[in-house]
Amino acid sequence: MRKNLILGLFILSLSFVLPGCDSGGTGGDILLEGIISNSTQFGKITVTVLQGNTSLGKTTVSSEGNFGIRFNSSTGVVTLRFESDTFNAERPNIQVVDQSVTNLNITLQLNPTLIIIDRWQVFQDPISLSGSNEIQYNESQAEFNLNAVGGNCIFASGNSLITYRVRSINIINCREGVRAQTSASIILEADEGIMISSNRDSLIAMDDALVEVGQTTNPVNNTIIIESANQFGINASGNSIVDIDPQNQCSISGGRMAVNVSGSASVNTSSCTLSDG
């Protein structure tokens, strides 16, 4: 996955958003940062990112409660350890993805000792997978955000698989939104809202590809908006399959047409409202 302007701008802004943040780690394309709302209750706090028993980075929380650690992960799952004179606990199963920023709002609790994540946001670079590579991200608290600033957002080819099952999905400012081709699969599910907006086609499925956008198994108020400014909301061809499965409100719009189907492709728009340009 290539680096792009949005991640660079976001990281640059951290110097303003997180004053005094001591960035730990030895470098990498994953940034995990956050703010501890009640850090002053615990004195000096250190935060360590662990992968198994290996430390990937360590930093000291600023006086404002901010921290940031940059690292690489070979497994995509890390543990956060928080330590002070009066607090010592770990939060396992923190999922991370290459070329992303994970932002956590945290409260530390004593009696019982708990690390409470009040808000979990992911700011992702555009994704491009091929071959048999895969991303499987399952975190019901996470708010997934991808702003391509005019570039392509998500692309999968070959036998690759991209799966996000999260709280909400916001994929915006795309040239092309979500494209799957050959035998690739892209599955996007959320408890709450899903937004996919692009200048050209928003959802593209070609060859024998699969694209699914819809609710999780335990939705809260899942809604779906798929919109293309100048092309098709959904463009399916070959033997591809596109399945849209909202819990509640759903709309699909395109500057040319909401849905374009050719070949033997199959598109299920469920109860969505379709709007042609």
C-alpha cells in the first residue's frame, strides 16, 4: 500500500493536536496515538506497544495526556501496556493496519483496574492488494476513515481479500471508490453508517470478483450511502457479484446511473433508493 498525501497531512497535524507528545518507537508506517482523559490522576505514565513479548515502541505520556508511537507490525495485532507508580495494566488485541493512524480516547480505572477505550478511530491510507494477500480487520469499536484526496481508495485483484467489520465506514474523496477484479473479494460491514463517495465509479466489480457492503451480524443503526458524482454508483461486469445489505436507510446514486450491469454480473441493491444523474 502506497503512502499518500492524506496520511502525511494527518501526521503533520499531530504536532498541533498533540502538544508535547513524545513519539516513541523506532519508526514504521503504523502510528498509534491517543489521549488519556484522566492521566493527571496517575502521575508519570509510560505506554509500550508489545507484539507478543517484544516491545515495538515505548513513550511517556505528556502532561496533557497525549502519546504517540510509530512502529511496524508483522501480525497486525498488538498489546498496549500502561505503567505508572499507581497503575499497571495491559490492553491486548489492538488491531492495526499498515499505512494507517489509530487514534484512541482512553480512560484508566482503578478498583477494578481497567483500560477503557472510549473512542477508536482509524485513518487509513488508500489500499491496494494483489495476489493472495489479505486484510481482515474486525473491531466493533473502530470508526474506519479513508480520505483519498482525489486518488483511488480501495483496490483488490488476484485472489486477494479485504474485509472490514467495524462500527462505521467513511470512504470519501475518491477518484474510484472500491474496485475488485479477477477473483478478488472486498467485504465492508458496519454496525452504523457506511459512506462511499467518488468522482468516478463508487463500487466496481469485474471478472469473477465479489463486493459486499452491508450490516454486521449485530447492527445498531446501519445505513448505506453510495454516490458517484460523474459515473456509476455500482458498475458490475463479467461474472462478478455485488451485494448491498442495509439494515435501514440506503441510497445509491450516480452522475450517469445508479447501477450499471453488463455480462453475467449479478447486483442486489436490496431496498436501496436508486437515483440516476
